[in-house]
Amino acid sequence: MDRKSFLKKTLLAGAMGALSPQMLRAKNVKLKNSDYDQLMKQVGFNHLPNKEEKTMNTVLHKANTRGHANHGWLDSHHSFSFANYYNPQRMNFGVLRVLNDDIVANGRGFSTHPHDNMEIISIPLEGDLEHKDSLGNTAVIKEGDIQVMSAGTGVFHSEYNKNRDKQVKFLQIWLFPNKRQVTPRYDQISLDKGKMKNNLQQILSPNPKDEGVWIHQNAWFHMGNLEKGKKLTYQFKDKANGVYAFILDGKTTIEGQPLEKRDGFGVWNTDQINIKADENASVLLMEVPMEI
């Protein structure tokens, strides 16, 4: 089997494969195929640090260059290779492996499927989504929430839009963890949108006692809603990290690069970035380790 066929088979099965509902209640989850192992095989050398390079590096992913798949019930744009979308130049940004911009039709959803050894973050942008998993959790995440699942030794879950009259829009983000075979865990919180006005609110970190949810990785996420003309400087938490900025709405300029809705822009080999809102804009910053 060639590399492209392998990617299509393994990623599609790992992300969307349907299993029996009974698996949701499994107490001892054992997975034959590991998300971590499969996705690590597919990681490219793109967007990894050049230790000899001392100047700032950037990579631009315009919204209209993303992978796209419309399954009827699911309309998804992929910033990085995923399922049937394969681009060897867009495999990852450091430990950031998946950034999917998903729209789930009313009354539809992801049937029960497994994950292991991945840090999975969901950020609803519109509507609400019901989550069920083999840990016994049943919850609804809605616009203004953030959800995290450390898959660890293995977990099964489903995500479903129970609304009959409206769709759900959400971001699905996968990061490689810095520690494997951890006990699976689930968490979600509601964010204070007031803290995002003309500010970058921390919504994720490596520290359970810090603001936002936490994960098994040296990563920090921030979100901000900026008024036209607002300027901010983001200081990296770790100089070895990079930042992948995803423009949720509006127009901004980051380090001189004009960006529009759903554009992605990665920056590394620096310790800060300058952001300017060219019109009212919403921004997600994902600071992640560049070495895997």
C-alpha cells in the first residue's frame, strides 16, 4: 500500500470509524491501532525548528488552500492533512497535528469511535454538541465553552448535534502529548467572553492550577475579540515554542502579514509577535512546542 492510500485508510478510520454503542460503556479500553503511532508516522519535517536558523520563520495557510470534505452531515475544512486530504507540506505545525473547522448538520454527528495518546480540544463556535464517552461522561458543549480530552491509554466517545433546527460549528484540534499512556480524562469549562474584549484570554495551559483547561503538553492557547485598530503584543511562554494563529473572524495583521477569516499563520524562532486588528476580529493563538 502506498503512503497516500495508507494515510486515507488510517486517518479516516481513526477519526470517523463507527463502532457499536456498547463500546461506549467499555471499562477496559484496548486499541489495536494507536492514534499516536499512526499520526507520528505521517509527521513531516515541515514547520519544525531549524536550530541553525536564528531569524524568525513563518508559514502562511490561506483559508482557501485548506483541505475540504463535505459528507453531507459533516462539512469540514482541514488546515493539516486529515482523512482523505493529504498534503506532504501540511502535516503538522510542531506538535499541532489536526486543526479541523467542522460544521455538523442538525440531528447528525460522529458515532462512537476510539482515540488514544492524543490531546483533543474542541471549541464550539456556534450551536451545541452532545458528548458521551467510555469514562461515563455525558455533557453538552456550546458556544463559549472549551472541551479537552486526554485520550491516554484509550477512550471511546461520540459527538452529536441533537438540535433538529440548527447546525453546529466547532474547531477540532489534536496535539501530540508530552506523556503517553496517561489515565484518560475529560474536562470542559465556560469561558468569560468579557475577558476577551481587546485582550488575549488564556484558555488552555500545561498547568492544572492555571487559567483555562489543561493538557499533557507544554502548550498555551489564547483567544481574543479585538476592535478595529487595536494593537497587542503576545509574548511566548516558552522561547522554544511556535505560535499558530487562526483567524476566527475579521481581518488582522500579524508580524506584517495581512490575514483574513479562517487564515492560519505560523511563527517560530522568535519570542513575541505583534498583532493589529484591521477590522473587528476574533483570533485564536495556539502556542505549541516545535519539537516532537
